[in-house]
Amino acid sequence: MDPKRPWECADMTEVRSEIDRIDAALVDLIAERFGYVERAWQLKKNPGDAHVPWRIQQVIDKVKVQARQRGLPAEMIEMVGAQWRNMIGWFVQYEEEKLRQQEASSGGPRE
């Protein structure tokens, strides 16, 4: 079944169905992003490599620009930025932990 645009929904059942479809797609995309985070820590050498402030800010700035270009209200743009900062924070912690575990099991940082 093809997705409906918001104005094509005739009732709340259709609206909810479309929201559920979008939520499932968002989870799929986050899972796909996690796959790249998983690969990223494998390419890094030590836990300090996980936190890259300029890159974090670059990603947040990009999503906020995209949200603005999509016409989201200012409050939603800030919320999107906050959500990305939260998600990235979790990913950074995950990478740091994986790198610490690898460091401990190998007796020191990778070269």
C-alpha cells in the first residue's frame, strides 16, 4: 500500500497507520546508523577517538538546517538538534566502552 500524504488521510485510523509506518522507518534508519557506529569504533584506535566535538557539532548543525529547510517550527528544529545530541552522546559512550574493552583485552591502545 502506498503511503498517504497527511491531507489524504480521511480519519484517525489512517493518520495513526501512517505515523506507525514512519516510526518503523525511523527505527530502521537508526538501526542502520548504528551499524556505521559499530564499524566506526572498529576503525578507531583508543577511547579518546570516540568523542570528536567538531564532528558532533557538524552533524547537529546539518540536521537543524535540514529541519529548517523542511519548514519545521523553530521549537521543533531545536528539539531535533537536542534529540540528535542525545543520540550521538549514546553512540559516543558506546564507542568509548567498546574501545576500552578492546584496549583491556589487548593490553593497551591499538597502533
